[in-house]
Amino acid sequence: MSKLIGSLAPRRIVVFRALQLGDMLCSVPALRALRRAAPRAHIALVGLPWAQSFVERYAGLLDELIVFPGATGFPEQREDDTALPSFVAQMQARRFDLAIQLHGSGGVANDIVEQFGARASAGFVQPGEARSGCFIGWPDTLPEPHRYLALTDALGAPAHGRERDALWFDLTPRDLADYMTLVASHGIEAARVVILHPGAQLPSRRWPAERFAEVADALSADGWQIAVTGTAAETQLSASVLGAMVSPAVHLAGATSLGSLAALVRNARVVVCNDTGISHIAAAMRTPSVVIASGSDTRRWAPLDRERHQVLADYPSCRPCAFRVCPYGHECALNVSVASVIDVARAQLARRFPKEDAGTSCASPDTCQEAHQHAE
């Protein structure tokens, strides 16, 4: 069933994508294409509890969060089927016109979406998997944002022009106010800030903290102000970077909201990080970055602009990694040298990249929605 949206004219759409920030940011181009194709539809996201802030930020694209309670086969939260029957009953009572599996390659994710009981379903299938509706084979060779655009293309909701290669993260007045408070309270000098972000959700994706410290000391000696960022849960990790440094730095782990972090990234000169959510924020903000990619599939997750965002990676035979903690000595991380990261960071700092599309501000969610509904 091709071009399903045009023939179905759905008024109630549900999108299943129960994932973390970086994954959600990579789906924004597809969500934008979906909204353009169905400007008057009520679009609900089935996601993780944290995604309420994502739905509020992208109010022009999404109307509601329905919290996914977790299930066997979904490691992003506790794998517990206890709440699944009542959740499925709730979804069936909503009588959605279209359910879209935007979570991943198929299998158990399709099983969940099928239980929603929508008039029509769409998503991805694995080899040998048969589903009724608009399902396409998992486009394994495409970068992450383009995988979901392949599905919206098949649904009859194509993205246009530069939208296919652009993440989007609007800064709100609240974000900017929080950022200015951050600047004032921590003595941040935006013109010379370099962000180091040593954290990542999985330990197997983290470059060693002491190596981040060496990079920080070298760039500080060049005259840059170092800001070490991270979540509240990463405070100990980021503190270990500062503890290994000789030079002073601004410690911001746990001190930023998502919006103020994005504004900080928007105004920074460069971001040095692991392959994690902040690398996608840097891509959305058009801020140059140096991404140390340990274990991950760089073909899938690397930023699309390979000049503005430089990815450093080593490729042992065990890559891409399926482990939370590396059992093999973590050579993919250790084989990326401190000297190479410093050299690439200095090269990025020496260049000037335009940022004319990044971090624009919406006056209100209604303004954002109207702008995106009428975009060419």
C-alpha cells in the first residue's frame, strides 16, 4: 500500500518510537515530513517518560505523549510486560487511523504496533517478515535520519530539499533566558568556549576520561575556555575529567536543561564528544564538532555534514559493538589517540562555518506549527 496518507486521510496518527534523545532528534526530519502531509491530524508519540519535554519542544510536530510502559525486547527501560495488557487496551480504545512503527528494524516493535488496532499500519520489516500495510525493508545502508525519511517517502509524506539533511532544534525564549543565567553564574565567555562532553549512555561508547582531560589541557593552553558538560548522572565522570586536568574549566554537568545546553552548543566554538546525544545537538545547531565514535555504527550514526562534524573512529572486527561494557579491551576507543583529537579540534577551531539556519527561535508553539504547516 503506497502513498497511504493520501488515500487514508488520517485524523488520528500514532508514532511508536520509545528511545533516547539522540535517536529522537534523528527522527525529526521524518516527523516534519509527516506533519506537512497531515497538517490537521492529531499526532501522538508513544515514547519514554522523558519524551514529554521532547513533545513540548516539538509542539508543531507532535500533539501528545503516550508513555510506553515497557515490554520484553525493549532494553531502553525495564523489560517488564506487566503493564502491557492495559496499555494495549488503552491504545485500541483510541481507534487510531494510522499507526507508524518508527522505532526500528521490525520484529517485536511491529508486534507492539499491530496490537494498537489502527485502521492501517506502517513501518519497517526484517527479511522474511510479512506485515499488512505500508511496510518497507529496513534500509540498513542509510544514515539514521534517512532511514525514517525512506518510510515517510513511502507513506506519501516526502521531505523537501535541505530538510532531508538537516536536523532541527528551535531555541525558545525560556532556553535563551536559561542560557544567559548559565553564562552569568559560571562566567562563560561564549566567544572562546570549547565544550567537552565525556559521557555516553553506554560505557562501551565512552572514550577514556583521562584522554578528554589531556585534550582539554591542550586546548586551554591555546587560549580556549573549557566547559565540561554532562547529565546529573554523569557528574562523577565529568568531575574525573576536571580532576585529571591541570588547567581550569567550567563544570556544567547537571547544571543545564536541554534547552540551555542546546543554546550553549549553539554559541560554542566547537564540541568534542563521544557518539551520543550532544553530537546530534551540535548537528542541529550547526556547531563544529569532533566526535570520537567508539563501538557505534558510524555509517548509521555519524552526522551528515562530514566537514563541519569530524568523526574519529577505529574499526576492529568486533565493530559495531553490541555490548554495554566492552569485553575485548576497548581497542576501538584506545586506538583513537589524544594527539589526533587535538589536531582535529584545532583544525575545526581554525575554520569558520556559517550557522544561518541554526537555533532559530519560535515565539510560540502555535507559530511553529503554522510555519511548518505552510512551509514549501
